[in-house]
Amino acid sequence: MTSNYSINQQRWQRFKHNRRGYYSLWLFMIFFVISLFSDFIANDKPIFIKYQDNYYSPIFHFYPESEFGGQFDTQTNFLDPAVQHKIEADGWILWPLFRYSYNTLIYDTPSTFPTSPSLSHWLGTTDAGFDVLANILYGFRISMFFAILLTLFTTIISVIIGAVQGYYGGKIDLIGQRFIEIWCGLPELFVIILLASILPLDFWWLLGITVLFGWMALSGIVRTEFLRTRNFDYIRAAKAMGVGDSKIMFRHILPNAMVATLTFLPFILCGSITTLTSLDFLGFGLPIDSPSLGRLLLQGKNNLQAPWLGISSFLIIATLLSLLIFIGEAIRDAFEPNKGVYR
């Protein structure tokens, strides 16, 4: 019977019933976990080395060439056949699946860049001589970290500001709404372009700027829920008993507001990825030496004679955004109280 299920169990059953969203969640998690191990999948440094009874992990540590019988104290180029021969003569090397990182310049190509897909480079190379598959792996990871952090910070700020506005109302709500209207009117893209011309934007600068303009996504929803809930009988009873405002806001009202908030998180995550991709495509995003899905799209636009560049980057971005949309629809159904309970 339904009474034997907790509320969360009922929601999970409704989520699983949406097969498209359920399988999308699994696919998304698989892609995300794979991207977390990009350094072990595509890298120009070995995962592990045994040389003269000593063990090395070049992925995590710097080793000069002299450590392996070379003449220089600079970073070892493990793709150099001479270095590989010296190591393998008195040890062994454990390589990643692909011996190219996102910034590994490739020399042994049969034609000029960009080169078409081959057994060595499954998705070809860019016009700068970098492996496309490695750039997709690393670009997917950095896009996900950026989107997750942006969603996390904007959600926290939105919940706090929306809660204060909705709970207290009156002048606080009025002033807050006017400020949001003015802040929404600022041209986000132009501000980022202006700052990019003044400051060398990196991951954290770009994240901070986008948080400043992205926190308004949920504040209106949270504000509405607090305005609706603050006059309920149990809230008035809590006030009459002397319960503090902060405790009422975040212990009694916020759980009700979070239902609507959680259903929007996948869509906000989707928008965050689109924001970073768009900025990189326009040239105002991450530094030029960072892996980027948006920059791969730009590569496809600038090299129409190499369709694999545009097709590969478009497919990975379209697949990622579609999965997040399907997950968001399934979460919305899971939190819909009018939906039945499925077993």
C-alpha cells in the first residue's frame, strides 16, 4: 500500500517510472565519472613507471629527464622514443589508453592540421595540432565543474535572498525587488567583455562574474514560496511560541520551498553549461590554453573543411544538455504530488 512508502520512496518510484529521465541519469553519471578520470584515459604522461627498482607516477609528480638517464633537468618528454627506450631497458611503463593530453602538440601526422579521424586520433586533431578526443574529455570535465559550482553558489544566494524577501515582506521585499529589476537590466555579456579586456580572466574570475549575474534564477521562486507559507497556521504558532526567525525560515519554511527549487536545478545546470560554452565560443571565457567545448565549436566554425570538429563538439554538447533536460523532467514528475505511486 502507498501508506507503507515514505515520501522520498514515493518520489523515487515516480522518478524511476520516467524511463527517459531514469536512464538519462545513469548515462550522465557514467559520462561524468569517465571525465573525472580524464588524466588516466588521455595523457602524455605515463600512469606508472618502474625504473631501476624505483617507482614513479608522472601524472602526479614532476620528474626531470636526468632522473631517467637523460642529460637535462627539465620536464621529461615521455613521448620521446629515446626516453622510452632508456626506461624500458631497465623497467616498464604503464600508459593511459590515449597518449595525448588536451595540450599535447602532435607531430607525427600524415597531413597538415586539422587531420581527419584515425586509429591514433579517433576524432581527429584541431587546427592547432591537439587531439580532439582529449579536448572533449577535459572540456567536459571543466564544463561540469564550472556548471556544478555555478549552480551551487547561485542556488545558495538565491535561497537566502528569496527567503529574506518572502519572509519579511514589506519594505525589504519592495527594495529587494527593485534592486533585482535594476540588476537584471545590466548587460551581462558586455560586462564580461569589459572585464575580459581589463583582467586576465581565469576559471575563478569567470565563475565569480557569472555568479553575480546568475543568482536571480531561483530567488523569485523561493520568494513566492515564502510569501505563501509565512501566514500558515503552524508558522504563526511557531512565532507565538517565540521561535527565532532564522529557525522558522530555514527549518520550517525552507523544506517546502526546496521542492520547487530542486525541480529547477537540472535546468539551471543546463543553463550554466550553455553560458560557459557561449563565452568560450565568443572568446571571452576560459583562458586560451584551457580545454573547452565552446572553443571546439569555434574550431568547427572556422574549419568547415574538417566537419569532424563541429560534429563531435556539437554531439557531445547536445547529448549533455538533452540528458540534463530529461533528468529535470523526471525530477519534476517525482515531486509532483498529483502523480501516482509506481512500483
